[in-house]
Amino acid sequence: MSRRKTERLLNLVICLLATRRPLSAEQIRHAVPGYDAGNDEAFQRMFERDKNELREIGIPVEVHRDPWEDEPGYRIMRQAYELPEITLEADEAAVLGLAAQVWQRANLAEAAGGALLKLRAAGVQTDEAAAGPLELRVDTRDPAFPALWEAVRDRRVVRFDYRAAGSEVMLTRTVEPWGVVSRRGRWYVVGHDRERDAPRVFRLSRISGPVTPLGPSGAVVVPGGVDIRSMVGHRDSLLPDRTATVRVRQDTCQWLRQVGSVRSGEDGWDIVTVEFADAEWVAGSVVAFGADAEVLDPPDVRDAVIRRLKGALA
């Protein structure tokens, strides 16, 4: 959700909570910043979407019809909106303070700080110093993080340019994101890759340029039982279950020689056998060596290499 839309929804909630009598749509239009004062049809569409979104997240926007008025009125009853008093124990408040401290240097720092401010305003003391000498930090300064986090929250398809491991070739990916998780200091987005028609894991630091949302919110459905954390692992931790055969020029491709087994070939070439679990990983590694390496088998790895080379040519 964009900052502009968030501010408009917040202003709408404040307006409907503060009024002592139901307000007509026209009154709301002039009272709440963010609505188009010149286009009636655009305002009506936006106002209807906003009401529905507020109701979906549990905010009771009520409709009042006065027989003496031509238009219905809207308001939010404070009794139905407000939560009961929240009381936190000292250890619970300390945990909240620590959680906000963890996000201090991340993209969510502003939201975490705002949450602490609201708790203090309500009389809840949050002791950030309770963590003692330990200093915990989560860094989400990858440029793609905010857009992907919002896409996961809104269940919205995204598109971005991505550089796979071991390759400088940028390929466009259209992804239905299921979640964003951290592992060993790096952030990953997990989802369904529409180009591959299969689940994939993407490291945020390899995403180049903007992340573009596509289509409406709510379009992404996360499969039942999926465990995105188990899908995110370092490539070295994946259990190899397949073998690729790569032809390499003699005295080149030293990294492939180190990770695989080598046998002598003919006409100045050697044959390297590499165990792998992810075809894209092998393709990215081979492409990096240019004309000094050629995948002989299996076909899907060879096709992945050809696709990357065509992408670079285009």
C-alpha cells in the first residue's frame, strides 16, 4: 500500500471517529485530504474501495439513513472501534522494546519507532535497555525490500530484473510472492516464478532496479502447507540429486574443476561432472565462463544456459 493511500485511509478513520453525526459522502470528500474534488466518478470509486478495505481489516464503517436526508451518512462508532485497555507485564514490554531495537537500522525502523511512541503515550513503559550489552540489528536496506514486503502483505504479483548467481545477465522475473525471509544476514523472497512455472527463491541483493507491482491486491494465493523458510537455504546446503556434464577448455574454468570431477577429453577440451540440485545455479555458473564452457547434459540445464545467452544478446 502506498504512503499516499495509507495517509488517506488514516485521515478517513480519524474523520469518521471524530464526527458527532453521520457525514455524507460529499462532506467526507471535502473534509478528508486525498480525495479528488473535481471528478465525481473517480471519487465515488475511491471512496467505495476505501470503505471496503477498512471493513476488511475490521474497522466498522456504519451507514446511517435519515428519512429527512437525500444521501446516507457514514461514521465509526467509537465503542465498536476501540480496543479494551491493554496491560503489559514488565517482561512483555521489554520484549517489545527489544523488537523495535532490532529493526532500528532497517526499513521498518520508522514503523517500529511509531509503535513504541504509541505505547508510551498509552502509559506503557518499554525498556529498550533491558537487552543488556547485546546489540541486535536486522538490516533490510536492500532497495527491493519495501516493495516486496508490501507485495507479500497485499498478496500482489510483482515483476523485477534479476541477476542469478554466477552470472551478469539480467533476466526479467514475474513472481507471485509468498514471503520474505532472512537467512545468514541475507534477505530472500520466495514465490511462484511465472516464467519457470515453479517455486523459486530470489536473493534481494541480486534484484536490479524497481520492483513493479502488477494486477490487483489479493491475487496471490499461498499454497497450503508451504514452508518458505525450508525453501530458503544457502546453495551449499542443498542436497545434490542430479548430475550435469560440462565440456571445458583445458586450463580454464578452474572453479568448475574444483567443485566437480574432471576427466580428459579431446581436441583441447576436458569433461567436468558437477552434482547439483538447482538447474539455474549450474546455468549461471557455466554462463560466467563464456565460450570456455558448454553444457552437454541434462537438456534443461543446457536450455537454461541458452536462454541466458539469448537474454544477454537481446
